[in-house]
Amino acid sequence: MKKITEAYIQRLPKAEIHIHLEGSVTPEALLRLGKKHKTELAGMNPEQIREEFFEYRDFYDFLETYKLVCRHLQSAEDYLDTLRDLGRYFQRENILYAEVIFTPSIPWKFGRDGAEILGAILEESAKLEESRGVRIRWILDCVRQFGREVAERTAELAWQSRAQGVVGVGLGGDEKAVPLSEYEEVFNWVRAHELFVHVHAGEIGEPSEIWDALQILGANRIGHGIQASRDSKLMGYLRDHAIGLDICLTSNAKTKAWPLISEHPFPLLFERGVPVTLNTDDPGLFEVDLGTEYKKAVDAFELQEDDLHRIILQGIRSSFLPHDEKMSLMQLFRDKIQANGE
Ligand code: ADE
Ligand code: ZN
């Protein structure tokens, strides 16, 4: 059996469809923001920041660091610096397609202009497509704990921004905080306005959260969804309805949603035909890149080249691109995959 090396993985074309802009802030970038805004972090060094904030007892401990990072993103320029770093990351990892999640309700929480920040982000995103050779689409996320009203505002902003690359509306945050029925009307509106629906569910919550995301919100794709592995009927449903699960191994290990990668349900889901992809979720906060995520999967689950290629192509299949764009991008990926093996 051929050994799959890091160099081979690096050269493969990749799609990353679950990556939060805010979560791409590294310890070094957080320190820069701390110094710029003269916060309590200004006097620390990156190692101290890493030790104090970038290791998580559990999912809720992770959310605390997430909030700390969001508190440091104080201006459009801070978001743009983060996005430019992300552009370099895409190029380094040979990521040719990305669906990035941005949460406008975070600047709104701090009394900032989320629509203006989004406008600046989308303008920069178009420039990065040119300079970094990556196609970028956006999902605007609502936060479960924040309630219906801000979710409605988020959905309207997504609708207004669809010509600039916004393709969907998502729901993230603490899935145990509020039942999904709270968001039923918002997501009815989202679907009626031809936007895709993305829901974080079954990460730390029960399989019933995933059923609710499908049946109440009409989710087109699920963030994480790993708890589906406990429900055979649900795995069959996801397979038959081509509902993708964005799997994030390192994220799950670091938040303790699934502490051991060696025991992760990824291989079970894959064998059952559930459309699974590999993603970093928050590459800065989890200090991981997509190549490493793939390498961990190859080593832990003994994936072969064909498996790897299937997972990569699934990233385009599960994306929120229109059908014809998916088909042409998949052909481009197939050509590049083949060239990589020659
Ligand atoms: N926002 C960023 N990362 C997240 C995660 N892993 N789960 C829920 N919401 C998130
Ligand atoms: Zn996420």
C-alpha cells in the first residue's frame, strides 16, 4: 500500500467549507490586536496567550476564548487583517474553494456596524480571489444564544449581500442554549429567499438536534453532526438526502466534543455513505491547518488515496455553489488530482 505523505497532501487541490473568519485568529494575531487596542493582553507573549487561552477544558471553555477573540476584533481593519492572513493560509494549503463563516451579530453586540464590516470583507474577498487563486463564498452565521431578532437581521443582510458572494445563512454557538423551533420562521424566510441553510448541530448535542435542524430549519448541510453516528436511521437519512456533515477532527478533540481522534466516528460515517468532508472549523483557535487535518485522518483511519480524493471532491459536492459551477470545479479538481499522481 502506498504511503500518503504530507507533501502529497499539500499538493492536492482542496476545498474548505467550514471555517470561521473570527476563529482564524492565531495567538500571535490576538497579541497584535491586544497591543493595538491596549487591552489586558498587551503585556503578554504568544506562549503565555497560548497556554492561558488556547487550551480548552471543554466546549464552553472554548467559547470563552472565542468571545475574547471577538472582543479584540474592533474595527473593519481588524477583520480585514484577519482575512488577509486567511488568504495567505488558503494559498499555502492549496485551498481553491472556501466557504467562510462570518457572524455579523458579534460586531452588533459591541455596537459596531456589522453591515459596513461585511461590505469591507466582501470587497477584500473579491481581491483575494484574484491574488490568491481561491474562490470564496460566505455564510452569515446567527448565534443560538442571541435570539430571533438578530437572526432576522442577519438573514436580511445575507439577502442584500448575495450578489457579493453570500450564499447561505447559518446557526452556530451553544446548541444546548435554545431549541431550534425558535428559529423556524427565520429559516423559512431564508429558504424562501433562495439562500442555503447551514446549522451547527450534533457537535455536543443529541442526534435529535440534527433531526430538528433538518426537519424544522430545512438544513442543507450540518456543521459537525458527529452525534449522528449514534443513530442508524439518521445516518441513512443523511446519505439518502445528500446532506453533508462538515467534520472537524482537531476541533472536536480540542473542545472535547470527541476527545480521541482514534475513536472518532468519521470512519463509521464514511463507510455508511454519509457525505463527509474535512475542515478546520477555527484554524487559529485550534492551531491546525487543513493539510494537517487530512494527515491526521489518513493516519488514524488508514485512508487510501482514493478515499482522500473522494473526501476532497465531496467538499465541492456539498458546497453551496450552483450546480453548473460545482460540475466545472469538480472537473478542475479531478484534473489536478490526476496530475498530482503522475
Ligand atoms: N463557532 C465557532 N466554532 C464553533 C463550534 N465549533 N461550534 C459552534 N459554534 C462555533
Ligand atoms: Zn463551526
